[in-house]
Amino acid sequence: MAYVITQNCCKDASCVPVCPVDCIRPVHGGAADMLYIDPQSCIDCGACFDECPVGAIHYEEDLPAGQERFKDINAAYFTRHPLEADTTAAPPSRPGVAPGELRVAVVGAGPAACYAAAELIDIDGVEVNLFERLPTPFGLIRAGVAPDHQHTKALVGIFERIFANPRLGCHLGVEIGRDLSHDDLLAHHHAVIYAVGAGTSRQLGIPGEHLPGSHPAADFVGWYNGHPDHAGRTFDLGTERAVIVGNGNVALDVARILLTDQPRLSATDIAEHALESLRDSLIREVVILGRRGVADAAFSVGEFLALGHLDGVDVIIDGPLEDPAEGTDLWATLKLDIAREYAERPVTPGNKRIVFRFMTSPVEIVGQDAVQALRTTGGDLDTGLVLRSIGYRGSAIDGLPFDEAAGLVPNVAGRVDGVPATFVTGWIKRGPRGVIGTNRTCAEETVSQLWRDHLEGTLDRHVRGPDALRKLLQDRGVQAIDWQGWRAIDTAERERGAAASRPRVKFIGIPEMRTAALRST
């Protein structure tokens, strides 16, 4: 018997080092969007099950409904990639530092920032100050992960230990570039790590793109997740068909939320305003457009497979499917297999529909005062709502170089080109690639560069102490929210949720978040 990794895998790899027989792969990066357990080598010890931060690992005889296929998927991985011993050398141990010898600012509080902070805090004596412009931590785990993926949101639990560490200062509600500058950070820290993500959406570059009814899918995600920047937006849900351009996991999340029945949505932490709007939605069909074939689709196998288990929703493959090319990898083969199964399923009268159109590109968004149709290489689609989900790009940071074409800060393994004592991690470093857990190895690489610079003495200089930083913030009238303030927000949201039989009911406005945070003082 063996344990099986399923759809919820975050690729954090917390399970890898606890496996006593080294049977979880791939250990380092690779094209896979999840990890796998070799069924022939697993000794059924349960160490990985206990360690998994998102509940993605199950005993093969206890696989949840809809996840049974992952038993075969785990086995198929090792058929293609026979298990070999991991010969990667363990990273060298890092001796502790004296108090005040190495103080690092981390800008951002999403997964990339939290992984970087965790890597630094594990070095005895290192001090970290984390700065986030919102009063809430965890970035896209809170505001990007779909509300019906509560297991994935549980990943925040692994970060709580670092926020409780007395060597980590938590400064929520402090915006770098407004409340503090890059020079301010360098005056009080030996190094700065920017982990600010990629917050803007790429453009389609077609006529009509800016008509009302055409939006970035990321704005819709922020809206239904209650992000303060997007809570006031409106979306036309009075159309029977919505069209999503792009076919990554975000596109699948959006399609699922648009078509999920109200009882299921009501049991999640979706924002209350979104829940009310979706209750009156007329959308019955979501068309997902992909410029290339299914084998090249950006969505993960797990998310594609999960669509087939949505109650009252048919998954339609509109158009022919390509034959697998010679040497097609496992993930592309699985996507083709699943697509063929969807294509062979009978359609249920009265069901809602998710329609995939591959090898189809948008040409023009048509309408006078608002979106009326999307013209594509495969014909016109009548719709009042077009959402583009073709990728994210970072924004320039004051004082740092910026690659406009790539949408990231130029760097070498995390060290920013030409800017002393400054580093990046996450999407602003590598571009919008990978899943949440990918940020762990990314942060490890960046911190390794920072640590190397520390050992070589390039970060050795006088910086002002914690008291000076507190005074600077006070003099500028900046009231930072600390970890206890966030815990007060978190408690209040959970209490509101319990009253409505939901995981939480989020605060949407920043003033109400700050009011809730004051309960900790």
C-alpha cells in the first residue's frame, strides 16, 4: 500500500525531507506542477501525510471522491521517470550571527516573502523586518487562491511560526515608496529583499479591448476574493455567456466560480459582495480560449481533471484534438487523455457548460458602448463579458532597474543588477511561473546569494537600529499593524464566518481592517 499526492499539491516540498526512503519526486524544480510518490518504494509510514501543509496526501484506499485517478497519475510519473537516489548535496549549515550583525528588510507578505523570511529566521541571530502595504498578510493565498480551494489556503499555517519569532518584525499597512523609501530601508537594514509579485495583467493588444465589459481576469479574482483594490469593481453578469482568453489555472478558477452553485459558494470565504452578485448571475456558459492545443495548455492536470466533477456543469471540447507528438511529456499526455474523455461524454440537458476552444485566438472585441461579442479566428462569440487571463507582469520599483519587456527586475539568482545590498524573490524575480510552493526554492536561492554577500563582507556596514525605525515611522504618522493586529483581524473574520456557517467573512475596506486590528491593543 502507498500514499498518493493529489490535486491540492502546492509543491512546497515540505514532504520531501521527511520521507525515510526518498521516494517523492521531482525534488528540485522541473516541469511538473505537483509532486509524486513512488508506489513501489513507499513504505506506508505516513510521515509525508503528517507533514503536508495543504492536506494533499492521502492513503490510496482513502482517496477522496474525484481524486481516485491520482493513484494512477503518481504511478505513471515513475513509469516515465524511474526513481533514482537524490544525490544533491545538502546545503552547508549557516552559523549564527551576533545580534544586530545582519538585519534584512523583506518587502511583501505573500508566499515568496514568507518563504524568504522563514529561510532567514532559520539562521540564528538574523533579524527580519517584513513590510506589506495592506493590513493583511499572505498575498495571493488570501486574495488569489479560489475560495473553493480552502485546503490550499491552509498553507498559511506553516508561516505562523516565523511571525511569532521575536526576531521578526511585522509591519503591515506600510507601503514602500509612500511611507518609506528604498534608501530608508537601506539606512536601517543591511539588505533588502523585494517580494512584491507581479500585480498587473498583460494586454491582448486587439481593438475594443478597453470597452466596458472587458477586464483582466486578475481583477475579477481580486473582486471575488475581497481584495481592497478590487472590491469596488462591477462586472456584467447579466449575459448568458462569458469568454475567458487564456487557459491557465486562473482561467479555470474564474470559470468554476462563475458556474458554481450558490450553496457551495456560500460555504466558502468568497467576498460577500461577490456572493450576492453571483446569486443573480445569468451566466450559463463559459468559453475558454487557448491559442495553442490542449497539450500546450497552461492549466495543471489536477485542475483540468477537477472540472469534470462539478455538479450541474458539462465540460465541452469544441473542435478536434491533436495527436500527441513523439516525446510528449507525461503532463501533456494526461491533458490530452482527459480532454478526449470530456469530448466523449454525453451532454446533460439543462446543465451549465464550460467550453474549451483550442487553437483559437482573439481578433477583436466588438461593441458600441460595451462588449457585445468577441471576434476570434474561429468565428464570433456573442457575449457581454470578456476576461483576459494571459499572464501577469511586475511593475517598476523606485530605485531599482526594470526590464519592461519581461516585466521583472533584472537579477542574477536573486541579486539585483547594479544595486548594492538589494535582492528579489518570487514573480518579480523570475516572472509569473510556478505554483505557490515554487516560491520556496526561489527564496532559498535568493537567501543563499544574500548569505554569500554577508560572508564576503559586502553587506557589512553601520545601519540604524530598531528604535530608529520605530521613531521614523512615528514621525511620519505611519501606524503599522503588527502580528497581533493581524491575529485580531483574523479572529474577527472567523467569528463573522462562524455566525454564517462559513470559514470566514472577510473585511473588505482598509479602515475596517484597521479598526479590527486595534482590538489587539
